[in-house]
Amino acid sequence: MSGQIAFRSQNLENIRAGALRANWSARGDRILRYYIDVRHNVLDLHKELSAPEVSILQNKVDTLMSQWDARYLEYLKKQSAAAGKDLAEELTQAAEHRRERLRRTLHHTLSVDDTVNWDVLKDHSKFERRAFPTKAPVPFTTKPPRVAPLPSSPPELRVRFLQPLFGLRKRLEAEHNAAIKDHSLRVERVKRKNALERSEWENSKDSATQKQAEWVQSRDAWNAEQDLAEAEFLTRQSEENAKVDALEAAWRSGDKEAIEEHASIVLEASTHDELVPKQWEVQYEPETKLLFIAYQLPSPDDLPVVKTVRFVASSGELKETQISAKEKKELFDDLCYQIFLRTIHELFEADRPGHIENIAFNGWTRSVDRATGQEVEATILSVVVKKEEFLAINLEMVDPKSCFKSLKGVSAATLIGLTPIAPVMEFERADKRFIDARSVEVSGDGGTNLAAMDWEEFEHLVREIFEKEFAARGGEVHVTQSSSDGGVDAVAFDPDPIGGGKIIIQAKRYTRTVGVAAVRDLYGTTLNEGANKGILVTTADYGPDAHKFAADKPLTLMSGAHLLHLLEKHGIKATIDLKGAREQMGLRG
């Protein structure tokens, strides 16, 4: 995994981020997408960001940090604001100002160029070169020591004419010899002193020179490391920026995944009020040039419903009055319709190459069911918009709800009730668990024992045969990430309007009778996935309890005989030898 994510925020102490994760291809030879979870502890916010490249993910993180910093600043202002009439007036004005901002959700984007600036997605940062941390040693500037002069030689011995007559010669010679000896000693002392001082000076000079050389060596090594780090930084930067260029090129050429990522970048850059969750899923169909978007709409509970704030001097409290139920309904409905129009406008405007001719928009909400206390999700508005028809609309002048209805959009009479509607088009096929499918070679002579196959090969064989079964009516079958336990193996999407929908397929390569526990697991998975049906495929048979449990449920139990019949229907011959499989796998009994 290349690169790391940097978090640049004014309040990093409140930011918590998970590890940078990667979704690898089935072969494990390339990364398909990067993911990271980010939380703001104080604001209690959570967001999962994803992108195909680290540099694009970094840009998304930077945008999110900027938005959260602004929200945190507002939070701090509220925390520190003094109570009183001024605060009450400020809160009243702030509530009305925020409602007015929500009423202008659509108009805000009409003055904004929504095209993607690809250069902004690139990393243009400079390498921060670190200076060598150690100061240079003080240069050795001491001058050589002064050489002390040698003592003068004693005068020569001169014997006068009469001195020998009086016996003075020997005494004079002795004194002269003593003087010479003393002179020699003094000369030697001066020479030793000069030599010692010179030696000490040279030693000091050599030591300083050595320290200077060591410092230069360390500095050069440090600079070499910095040069290498800078080269690596520029290489990584160039590679990441090249990936942005590659994404742009792929988008311009009409690549499906690039168009989906481009749409996500456009929506991420759109600045909404904080009550808009900014969560979506997109899918592009190149054949019809249709972009599908499932967009999470805000919750009515998050609307700014405060109308006035009054300061009660006697108690020091702030008393709030709220807008009427009618005003709240009108505000929520109008906001949702504006979000729809704004989203469509931004996506069409950013689509300069003209890859998108139609957009299917499903607006959904997440709320708590007051009857059960459980969190539920519901689609409350749905529409398919043609580009030519949408571009003919004057968004400056439209009434959002009337415009939605004129585009044949489907919704309840009022949205605030969160009444679920049947979407014009379903969007259920994006699943991070899906992996690349592969074909399985089965012996043409029918000698392949399905019960002894590798369990992963068996999963792909089941997917392959069901794909052939559903292909006639336009269905799809996807293999899920292997769990090595024979669990959920595939998800099928059958477009049949009566008996189709989402179907969970589990493959059990068993050599023993399948009990009721496996059927219960399938039923629980089917309910948890929100699927219309569950199919359990095994190489063995089912016990009576299993058939009894599945009798009144949307479950189909396919035994080994059923599987062989289905394979033969599509031209594949195989066999199931449970005893032989047990012996081959070393199972006793």
C-alpha cells in the first residue's frame, strides 16, 4: 500500500481516524480502492471516505477536515457565548439565517462552477528539507606559539698575561666550563619548552581538524539522506499525480469506474448545510449512459425549528418557541426537493464530455421507527431525469416540488412523514464483498466428483451455473469474499418483476446430511441482507427437520441430485460420490 493519509485540522486532538485500508483484487496483484474511517469526538461525527487513489483520498480528507473545523468553530462559539438578551437575539437570528440558507440550497450552486478542477486533486506540496541539526565546530584559528630565543653563549675564555703567574688560569677555566655547562642546560630547557608548546598546538590543531572533518562527513551523509528522501518524495508525488491524470483520462474516455468516481468527487465538493449527511452511492451504466445515485436525505429531526429565543431575566434561562408543524413540513419538503435538483444540476454541469444522458435519483432517509424503536431506512422520492429535458429548466425560477412532479418523480404527498415509496429504479448491486468471478474447469468425461472439489472452486462453480440460469432474463450473480467456511457465497439479482429481486445463494460442499442449523443460518442471512429469497445448494441431502423449517419460508433447498440436474441442463457433466470424497479427504466413517 503506497502513501499515508495526513490529517490537517485545527483541532487534531478531537479527530480519531482508523487505519488506512485497501480492497485488493481477487488475485491480490493490485489495490482497487482505499478506505478510511474518520471521527470527530466532540461533534460526534463519523464518515467513511474512499477513493481509488491515495492522493484523491487525501483531497477528500482535507475537504472533510476543513468542513469539520468550521463546524467545530461554530460549536466553540456556542459553548463560549454568554447568556442574556444579546445571546437570545443572536440565536434567533442564527436560526432564521440557517433556515434561509436551507431555502437557498438550490440557488447556492447556480453561481458555482461544478466542474472538477483536476489540478486541485494533485499534490503540489514542497519537500520540507530538514537542516543538519548539529552546528559546525568552531574553526581552529590559534596562531602557532612564539619560539623562545635561545640563551646567549658565554664569552670566550681569555687568559691575560700575568694571570697564569698567580695561579688563576685553572680557576678561570673551571668557571668558564661551568658557564658553558649552565648555558647548555638553559638551551636545552628552552628547546624542550618550545617543542612542547609546538606539540600541544599541533595536537589541538589536529583535533580541531578531525572534528571538522567528522562534522563535514556527518553533514554530507545527512544531506545525502535528505536528497534521497526528496527524490523518493518527488517520485511518489509524481506517481500519485500521474494517477490523477490517469483517472482524468479514463473519465474523459468513458471508463465506467472513472465516471462513478468523478461523480463522487463532484458531490463531495458540494458544500451543504451540516444537517445534510452527504452520503451516497453511485453506479454508471455505459450502455444506456445512465448514472444511478442513491442519496441520503436529512432527517426532519435535524431541522432548525427554533423560531425565537427569549431571555428570562428572573431565572437566567433561555426560552425557545418553535416554528409551526406546517412550516416545518414545508421547510423539509422544500429542502429535499432542492437537494434533488441541486444534485442533478451539479452532476450534469460537471459532465463536460457528455457521458451522462440520464440520471436516476433515489432519495432515502434513515430514522427510528417509533413503534419498534429500531432504525429503518426508506426511499421517499425517486425519479429518472433526461439531460436534455433537465437542461431546459430555468432553475432560478422553478418551484422545486412542482419541478419534481413535472419530471414524473414519485413521492408521497408530503415527505416529512418519511412514507416509503417503490423506487422508479432499484440500486442494490454495489457490494464491497463482491470479488472477481472465475471459471471452473470440470472434466468433460463427467468424472469430476463435486463432493471432493476444493471448497472455493465449488463456490465459483455454483456461481457460474446460476449465472447461466439467470442470464436468459438479464440477471446477475456475484461471488462474495471467501470466508473458508462455506457460508454466503453469492448474491444474485433477478430482474423479474414478480418472482425476482435479490437472492442469497449459499454453497455447502458437504459429505453428510445437511441439518436444520444450516437452513436457519440461510434464513437469518436472507433477512439480514433484505433479500427476497434464499437458495441453499449442497452436494449431499437434507434432513427432515431442514425441509420442515424451510416449508413456509422463501427458501429453496437444492440437493446434490438437483445440482447435477442443473449442471447437465447447461451442458456440464459431473458426479457426486460422498463416500469417495470422505476417503479422499481422510474423513472417517
